[in-house]
Amino acid sequence: MPSTGTADAARPWRLFALIVPLTAWSAYRPHDAATWLLEALPVLLGLPLVLWLWPRFAWTRLALWLMLAHSAILLIGAHYTYALTPPGFWLQDLLGLSRNPYDRLGHLAQGFVPAILAREVLLRQTPLRPGFWLGLLVTACCLAFSAFYELIEWWVALAIGADADAFLATQGDVWDTQWDMFLALTGALLAQLTLSRRHDRALAALAAPKMDHH
């Protein structure tokens, strides 16, 4: 039977506390308050949800660190707006690009991080094992998540009109939606190619205490 995690594992309060100063900084006088809320909402809702559900599903340390890295990307983008982030301008100058690419990094992470999270859930909650079908379903989950996020952006644009420009971060690119989904796909594949073995070891280490207990 697939493992749901160690129910008695302590919640990672100290680990998640690392994101608190960044959240406070991000929320302090952001470039646009409404855009900040839209961009930061996944962090404000997601991390507390992880802690609340922890007794029933304790994530691997690898998954937790990826969550925190993704949260940092979102919070920095939320503070400045994606089109105006200083790290993005640095990359733009370094690579000679015509636009701030920080939103591209965000959508790459939108595939990379959820790939490991989806992989963990599927391996622990279903009979799936590492292999072709697992990889296919993980990739499909990431593409579905990316497409749903694009729908959210569309709904926000319909609801608030031109005020949604900072949230959409298209920067005049008519192919921005397609780029976003392509980068999510790239991130999902890259995560599985580079982290699958490490993730398998993390899952084994998570299951080991429970096996020893029995």
C-alpha cells in the first residue's frame, strides 16, 4: 500500500520560518498592491495548507526546499511585478534580451517544482512506480496546472481590465501564453531528468523510520 508519510513527523516550522522575512519584505510597499496579492496568494495559501495537512502528509525535505525556492521567486516578483524585477533586468542585460525575462523564470519554476510535488503524491498515493507512465502523468499534471494558471490570468484580465497588465506580465509579447506553457513543460521535464534519483532517495529516507517502527 502506498505510504502517506509519517503521521508523527514534526511540522517543519523552522524551515518555513525562513520565508517569513521575505514575505514581510515583499508585502512592504510593493509596486502595486493588487498585483502583489494576486502574485503572492499561492504562497499565502499554499504554505499554511502544507503545514495544516502535515500530520496526514509529511513531504520530503527535497519537496520542501523546492516549495521555498518557488515561494521566493513568487514573492520577489510580487513585490516589484515581474516586468520590473531587478534580477530580471540583470539577466536582460547579461543575455542581451529585449524584455525582462523574470516571468520566464517564474513559469520555468511553475513546471519544475510542481513536477517533483506531483511525482511525490503519485508515488505515495497510487500504485504507480518510477517509469514511463509516472513521467507522463507528472508532465501532464504540470501542463494542466500551467494551462489552468493561464485561465486564471485570463479571468483576472476580464474582471479588472487594463489594471491586470502587471499581473499578466506579457510585456507586449503576443505569444506570452504559449511561452509560459512551453517553459512549464521544459521545467517539468528538466526536474524529472535531474532530480528523480535524488527524489527516490528522499522518499526512501522518509519511509525508513516508519518501516523501522514496524
